[in-house]
Amino acid sequence: MNDISTPPLARKKIANGAEYIESLRGRGLTIWLFGEKVEEPVDHPIIRPSINALARTYDLAVEHPDLASVVSPFTGERVSRFLHICTSAPDLVAQNKMQRRLGQLTGTCFQRCVGQDAFNALYSVTFEIDEQYATPYHARLNAFLTDMHRGNYVVGGAMTDVKGDRGKAPHEQTDPDLFVRIVRRSADGIWIRGAKAHQTGCINSHWMLVMPTMRLGPKDRDWAVVGAVPVDAPGITYIYGRQSCDTRAMEGGSIDPGNVMYGGQEAMVIFDDVFIPNELVFMDGETDFAAMLVQRFTAYHRRSYVCKSGVGDVLIGAAASIAEMNGADAASHVKDKLVEMTHLNETIYGTGIAASHQGFATKSGAFLADDMLANVCKHHVTKLPYDLGRIAQDLAGGLVATLPSEQDFRHPEIGELLKKYLAGRSTFSTEERMRMLRLIENMTLGRNAVGYLTESMHGAGSPQAQRIEIGRAMQLEYKKRLAKALAGITPELNPEEVVEELGGYFGRVFKLSQG
Ligand SMILES: Cc1cc2nc3c(=O)[nH]c(=O)nc-3n(C[C@H](O)[C@H](O)[C@H](O)COP(=O)(O)OP(=O)(O)OC[C@H]3O[C@@H](n4cnc5c(N)ncnc54)[C@H](O)[C@@H]3O)c2cc1C
């Protein structure tokens, strides 16, 4: 396949954060924010922190190549680990370690996991579609991946449709565009129409992988579409998502934003008859594989939420620091609350990393994370960051939500009054105390609460989606037999029967060798 990237995306491989930021310039995307078109997102004060967060993924790869990059099996050169297809459990684990580190370094969502997890899921699903239908998807995906590795590009994952009436399938909706669908086919390719909601880092990506959002039936054939689209493809409109306190980035100060350097990004993406050439189509009408794709994607993605334990490390540090600045750090309840925060945070990490350790090979050779443990990880994430945030706010005191503005703090008349009356422990300046309070506000009420709390709730599926998967995989009959044997209701378990039962989750639990 030819180099499929479109100008002005870098033809040369992106080597670091600065080159990545330059690669985003001058693309002429149609982006709306506050009812106006954004000329250059790279220079927009609200958008730039999200670009900085993503750029950090490139710089980490330079600083720690073993952690955040791999040698590409396609090009033989080092590329971002976010572009890597995992072929072992240690590969899956390494992704989690990189994600935790980036959470620590940015305190927010660095926006590359959806694409990473989409690639990995598609790798095995396209292999199995081809096996059943003799389609050419897997080879096309490999060619596309090779091209992404050549440029070391960012690829976003666009799965969530706007969905209209949640009780209806795509073909039953009053407006068929409420799920992205194929509206036209030709010998050369397809045209898609519809909208994807909440798209993380889409404007900061070079490419997007468009995928179905749920199980589909035979009548949903036109909605069973997977394809790769350059973010600057004609016909795409982005409508930027507002975040709580986002306009603080336009005030010019460095205290009130809380985290002046880094932020997340979500936008609605509207596809108005966007063309995808055949070589970039990886599913067209195979409705019976939509559920497999969603399930495999979520098995990767739900343990990617280990990133929140990295963000949690920052929040724990902020809670400990504000307690110190308030002069309360020696109290036993404060120490206990920090232990509680750590316990909650490591619970997220523990389940996520376990899902990766217990990964297994698919027919394609790609390793898939353990779906039970991935769902347990994500289900914890729908709750525990809220608890961490609650404790951080407890230790911060009410000022986390009532602090006067940076302008007042800098004001010649009242600034000194604020310095005097907002002083805490004398070893810290009032400004240091304000900064720490603003960081906690940022993570629990402000811009980065989007990534730390709401994304934790809904990203990769709302809580019920995990409960459904946990319910499917919990092997209740086997557990009942264990109980009945010990209660003396039935005889000891027949070892043969146990072996038979030990497929699925318990098969992986008791498997001693990898693979
Ligand atoms: C910050 C953030 C970042 C995200 N990033 C991405 C991204 O990069 N790419 C991407 O593809 N998606 C992304 N998502 C989307 C995410 O996957 C969805 O938010 C999630 O799947 C829930 O969908 P929804 O928001 O439409 O909520 P809804 O589906 O409307 O859910 C709302 C509630 O209704 C319930 N519900 C929904 N449908 C039914 C039903 N049929 N029957 C009964 N109850 C139902 C749910 O359980 C939930 O409690 C992101 C979301 C957020 C918040």
C-alpha cells in the first residue's frame, strides 16, 4: 500500500513531543467551540493543554524507551508502545505500567489508549472474520498499521455512537444516522454518515478508527462498519466538548486552572458522507462480528483504566501536601485517610495489572487481556476515584471550593490581605497552599475531573456494562457445585468434570503456563 497519510501530516517519523505538536499544525480541521470556528487548535488556550498531555507520551518514549516504545515488527524501528500489538502477557503488562506513569506525569487523560486498544482488538477480530468469510481485512489492517508505525502517528478510537433511543437497534431508530452507517458503496470504497460522541483526543490524533458500538443483528448490516479515517478527511466536523472551568485557561493566570500544563479532550465528531477507500475498510456488513469486536475492545480498554491509578497517585500526593500545608498531617485520622486512598488506588492497579498478567493468545497470535479481571478493574474505577476525590476534598477543607481568584490574590489592594488570612503552616507560602487547593479542585471539580471522575464512570462503558460481562463470565454452576460438595449435598467433585468446567475464567485462573 502507498503511504496513505494525507498532507500536511509529517512524512517523516514523529520523534518527540515537539515534532508531534508541529505535525498537528495547519490541517484545516473544521472545529467548533463556543459557536465559533477554531483556526488553529494548537494555539488555542483551551485546547493546548490536551495537546501537551498527548505530547508527553512521545517525550516519555524518548526518556524511557523500554517503558513507552517498542521495536516495530513492521518497520524494525522504535515506535510508541501505544501502536504496538501485544503478543505476550508481559506486553499487556507493559502497557499498564506506561499508562500509570503517564497518569502520574500529566494528572489527566493523555488520550492514546482508545486507539491502542482498538488496534489490538481489531487485529484478532479481522483475523477471525477473514477465517470465516475469506475477506481481506487482516492484511489491510497490517498494511495500515505499518503505515502508522512509519509515521509514529496517533490513532484515536471512535466507537460510541450518539445512539438516540437506547431501547432500539440501529435499524429501528427513527433517524438512521443516530448510529454511524454506510450510506453508499462503490468499487473503490464506502461513504459513512453519522456521529460519534465523547471522542477522546480526536483533534489531537492523525487518524481515527471508526467502529460499531454494540452487538448488531442481521438487519443492521449497514451499521457494521469499521474503517480508518484521517482526522482531516473532507466531510468531518468536530464540535468541542466543554469542561467544567475550561475558560480559566483563557484568563492568563497560572494558579486558577489548577493544572496549567495538561488537560484532556473530548469532542463530538460528525461524519457527513466521509469516503473510506477499500484498503482502509476492516469490516463491512459482518454483523455477527460486532459483538466480538466490542467485547475484545473492552477487555483491553477496561484494564487500560489503570491510568487512573497514576492520576490517583497525584491526588494522594496533593491530599498529603494540603494536610501538611494546613498543619494537620500529624493527626492519626489524616494518616489513615491517606492509607485509605492508597488502598483504593492500588485496588484499581491490582485488578488492571492482573487482567494483563492473565492475558491469553487469540488465533491471530495477539494476546487479549482477561475479560473478567478487566471488567472488575473498570467497575472499581466507576467508584473508587470518587472515593479518592471525596477524601482529598475532606483533607483540603472548604477552601477547595471557596478560594478567591488569582486576580484578587495578585491585586495591589487586597492581595496582601489574602496572603495574610489564607496563610497555613508557616513553612509554606500562601501561594503554594492556593496552588495545591486549585490542583485538587481541578481533579475533583474542574477540567480534569472529566477524565478522573466522569470518564471513570462512563468511558469504556457505564457500570452496568461491566456487571453484564461479569455476570456472563462468573461460572456460577461450577461455584454451586463446589459449595454442594463441601456441604455434603453431593459427592466430591469428579476431577474429569472439573477439568471440563475449567474453561473460561477458571481455565485461565488455574493455567500454570502462559499462552
Ligand atoms: C470523558 C469520556 C471520554 C470518552 N472517550 C471515548 C472515546 O474516546 N471513544 C469512544 O468511542 N467513546 C468514548 N466515551 C464514550 C463512553 O464509552 C460512553 O460514554 C459510554 O459507553 C456510555 O454511553 P453514553 O454516554 O451514551 O451513556 P448512555 O448509554 O446514555 O448511558 C446512560 C445510562 O443509561 C443506561 N443505559 C444505556 N442504554 C441502556 C439500555 N439499552 N437499557 C438500559 N439502560 C441503558 C446506562 O447503563 C447508563 O446508566 C467517552 C466517555 C466519556 C465520558
